[in-house]
Amino acid sequence: MIKDDWFTVQFIDENTYAISEYGHWEKVHSFLLLGSKRAILIDTGLGIDNIKRITDQLTTMPIEVITTHVHTDHIGSHAEFARIFVHKGDEDWLINGIKGLTIEQIRKDIRRDITIPTPVTFNPDTYRPFQGKPTGNLNDGDVFDLGNRRLIIYHTPGHSPGHISVFDETNGYLFTGDLLYDETPVYAFYPSTNPADLVKSLERITGIPNVKMVYGSHNTLGLKPVILEEVRNAVEYMRDNDLIKFGTGIITFNGFSVQF
Ligand SMILES: [Zn+2]
Ligand SMILES: [Zn+2]
């Protein structure tokens, strides 16, 4: 297995890797999915270090990047890849910058609470999130055929307008981006988020059949599918108690929480 100063590479199975950044408070995961013909990288991390250094060691196949959503911690190494895809709803942020976030705020967040040495190439004073045109768009229902595995795109807005989740139908892996993870609240409390959409998206992923493992983009790597039952209960609870609106604060459930 690869040893690296910044990234932690973990085996999910022989064709699926998590590339994690545990040295940063956001504990971000990116995922490399190898098919028989091509490879998909779900997100490219914080951009504190170059994730391509890792993916180059894991495959020689052409890599296409699927963006779960356009926030700084998911597009860090996008510039290193020739083919990147994003949902229309977040495309403007990819090209013109993330709305509602100043560069000062981004630099403050990227540099704080780092627990391991950062690469010499990282300078938080000059750090800039990737900006550029995507190769193409991701649409709800799109299928990525990797030869021996099929990925299905679900448009799951709320955390951002163009947020998507990826279901690896062949292996039963559901990659939920920032729609669902454990330990820290899922964010839908700032102006570019939408609590009602987030809850609809949460409800939607509970209807995906044959999910064997849920992979969120932060914190614990891999959640048992029982979390989707908790999500279903949570959606019902939030509706019954009229909680789905800005200002409700943090609502904690069994295994995850949301912040409106
Ligand atoms: Zn995000
Ligand atoms: Zn994130």
C-alpha cells in the first residue's frame, strides 16, 4: 500500500480506493474507482497537496473526475486532470468562483486545525480554489459505464444546487458527498444551501435499492446502510415538527446531524 506524507490511501476493495486527508480538520475523502476500461475519481480533495501523485500510482488508465459539488474541499486538484464533470447547478461556481465565500474566508478555513506537516508547495496566503471550465455536465440518471461496473448519477441538491451522489450499482456503494456523513453536521444553513431540497435529497437516497455501504465525503470512512433507515426516520421527524427551514440550528439523529 502507498505510504504518503499527506494522503492516506485505503483499500475499499481491489478496484476501489479512498484517498483521505486526515491531517486537516475537514477529514475529506476522495474516491478512485477503477473499471476495466477507465477510471473515475470522485472529487479531488483540498488542494493542499496534489492528489494526482497518488492516483498515478494506483492506475495507468485514463481518469475522469466526477465532482460531487463545487466547494473548496472537493475540487482541490481539479487542475491536474484533463476531463472533469460537474452538474449544471454548480457549473457557474466552478468557472467563476464559489458564490458567497470570500478568498479570505477560504484561506482561513484551509489553514486552520492542521495536525500534520503540509507540503512545502502549500502556501495558505496564496491558496486559490480551482476555477475552470468543465469537460461536460452531470445529469440526474447519467450512467458511467466503466466496462465491468456501472455508476449512476443522482442529482441531490440542498447542500449546493448542483450537488450529486454517485451509486456504484455493481458493488452497492453509495457515495453521498456532503449530503450525508457522520460526526459533524451536514451543512444547509448558509444562503447558497436549501434545507427543503436537502431533505428531499436525503429522502431520495433512502429509496435506492441494494445499497451495501455508504461513503460520505467527510469523517468516518464507510457507513453501514442502516444509516439510510435512520435518514428515513429523520426526514419524517423533521417534517412532522416543521424543522425544515433556516435557523432551526443543529438537529441530531442516530448517526448523523444536520444544521439549518
Ligand atoms: Zn460542501
Ligand atoms: Zn465537503
